[in-house]
Amino acid sequence: MDAAGTLAEARSRREDAVRASAGEEAGGFTTWTLTTLALGTVVGGSFFLGSAIAIRAAGPASLVAFLLGGALVYIILSALSEMTVADPTPGAFRTYAERAYGPWAGFVVGWVYWTGLALAMSSEATAVAVLLRGWVPWLEQPALATLIVLGVTGVNLLGTGLLARLEAGLAGVKVLAVLAFIILGAAAIAGWVPGRPALGLGALAGAPLLPHGIGGLLGSMLIVMFSYAGFEIIGLAAPQAREPHRTVPRAILWTILSLTGLYTAAVAVLLVLVPTESLTPELSPLVAGLRAGGLGWAAGAVGGVLVVAILSTMLAALFGLGQMVRSLAAEGYGPAWLREEGGHPRRGILLSAGAMLAGVSLSYLLPRQVYLFLVSSGGFALLFVYAVILATHLRHRRTVGCPPRGRCQLPGYPYTTWAALVAVVGILLGMPLVPGQGAGLAAGLLLVALYGLAYWIGVRRRRGEAGAEAD
């Protein structure tokens, strides 16, 4: 057998061992726990706070933007579902990209995703520290951010069972908060708030559909996709699911329905309550809406929910980072000590937590503009991965076809896949149109170039040495 065949066989044995051991821990994720894990990752600060940018840019058309975002997520998740059902490997989209386009793709995609998300989560820890500082003024902000990362790490190390239960609870808090906003906002619109008349169309009356033109709508799509970002955790968690060919498609369906329904209903209520031009990224649009509806007493709770939302996102994201880096190590793309066959990627979680702590330190050591340049690569990394998932799906369907134990999840192939791929690439290239996001495109492209160079210099050389020894 040649060197390439030997490496492929060894890789297959390692993946089979990880999948087998993963299914033994805590009975595996169910449809419900996969869905709550996805909701825990997705519904975070990008919606509770960052969506103000998208709504201000697109105006009333932001409702269309969130519906389009939901459609894109449906296509991406359906494409990922087909590949995951066919083979629920720990590397998920990274491994599928490698099989479709070669080892360099698996290496670059995996490390770009891991680096970008680790930096983004370090900035989330800093944001939570800022929010909590008023409650614990005796703790310095760097120390508080460090404690937050350590706490999230400790919970992750306790196993998938506890993580699933905790994420279910935290996701429930976030979903209930959005539902409460929708109900209270609708009550204010209907005139059921004491001392307040019915609003009718409210702020929508006379508002232009596209206050900033088509450019505003297109620019808002970047922030809208950030609001949906994190759903790829379903693919990374699939190896630990019970009967992935059943649970993964169901979890994806529930995730899409929940997210799109919650987001569009909340935005529709908000558009009536608040003029879009009055929204700012410094104040949650949900808080602005509740205050405008005479419900200031409820607005104070949103700050607490925002903390819960970010912590929940960090919990689920750290698990996904651990899975990703373990997969990289199993392929020979990372340190050998990260190769573990247990169901829970504890070593990968520890390394990822260390990267997050390093990111927290950089936020206080580097000049602010340099740090923001690095952290902005997180948004690029997520969109880059979505483009890779779609490109991989095109080749997967041509070479493998539909999953052997399930049906094709994505209707309209290949047109839907191509349309989504063009849309995601367009959103990526449009990053400079959104204030503060141009650096993200530059930082992300720099990451891709650096990891591409690292592959050709390091990994390719080591594999060449392995081939020489085999001969």
C-alpha cells in the first residue's frame, strides 16, 4: 500500500474510534438537545445588540433581510445535513472539505474557523466582563474576563450530559426573552398597556421601505448573517448524537423554524414601536422598543438576558472549538497530545480555552485598533466556512449522491446551492460596505493566506517524510 493509502486507512480508523466512543457517552445528543445547543450558540449578542445596525441600515426592509437570512441558513444547514447524515465525522465541514478538495482545504478551513471563533469568543468574554463590572466593582475587568473563560471551560469539561442540560436551560431563557418581547410589544401596539393608546402602524406609518436604498439592504445582510451565525455547531456535535441520520435533520428543521420565526416576529414588532433611524449599536433594540411602548420596567431585564445570551454562546462555541481542534489533531494537523478517543474533546476544550485567555490578554496589551483588526476575523471565518460548506456540497452530491439512510434534504439542487454560494460570497465581498467590518475581510484573508502558507511549509513536508519512510 502506498503512503497516501496508509494515511487514509489510519485516518479512517481514528475517526471510527472517535465516533464509536462518542456514541457511548451520556446516550448521545437527542433532537431536542441538538436544537437547544444550536439555539444556545446562535441567539446571542449579535441579535440582542448588533441587530440594531442591520435594522437601521435596511429600515422596514430589514424584515425581508431576516427572511432572506433564514432562507440562506436553511440551504446551508440542509447541505450540511446531507453530508452529516452520510458520515457524521467529528471534523464535520472541515473533513468534508478535505475529502472534496484535498488536505490543504481541510487544514485551512479548520484552523481559520478555530482561530476566528476563538478570537471572537475572547471578545465576548470581555463584553460580559464589562456588563458584569457594575455588579462586582471590586474585581478588575481583566480578572473578571479571565474568571468567565475559566467558568465556561469548567462547565464544558464536565461532559456532554451537563452541557446539554445547561444549554437547554440557557437557550430557554433567551427564547422566552424574545417571546416576551414579542408579546409585550404586541400588547403595546394593540393599546393594552394602561395609559397608552393603540399604535396602529406606529413608526411604520410613512416610513420609507428602503431609507438607505438597496445598498442599505445589502449591507444589512452581513449583520443578519452574524445574528444567525453558530448553527454549524449541529454538524460538529453530530458524532455524539443518537442515530444521527434521524436526529440531525430533525434538529436542523426545528432550529430553522425557531430562529426564523422568532427573529422575524421580533423585528416586525420592533418596526412598529421604534423609528429605525433612532436605533444605535450602544443600546439593545429590544430595550429601545420596550421603552417606546411604555414598558420601561421590562427593559431592565434585557441586560441580564444579554449576559445569559453571551455566556450561552460561549459555552456552545467552546465545545465546537474543542471538537474542531481534536479533528485537526487526528488528521495530523495539530499537536499529537490532542488526539483522544473519548466522547468529549476535553484536551481540545482546554487548548481552545487557552486561546480564548490569550485573546482576552491581547485585548488589554495590544493597541485597540490592532486588537479589533484581529477579532474582526471571527465574522469572516464564519462566512468563509458557510461558503466552503456550500462548495463542498456541490461536489459531494456529484460524487456521493444522497445519504444512504435518509433522503436528500435540500430541494432545488444544484440551483439552490449555487444561489446560496453566490449570496454568501457577495456578503463576504460586501463587508467593507458596513462600517467597522472592512478590517474583518482583510484580517480573514490574511488568516487564509497564513494558514495556506503554513500548510505548504509544514504539513506537506511532514507528509513527504512519511511517504519516504513508507517506501
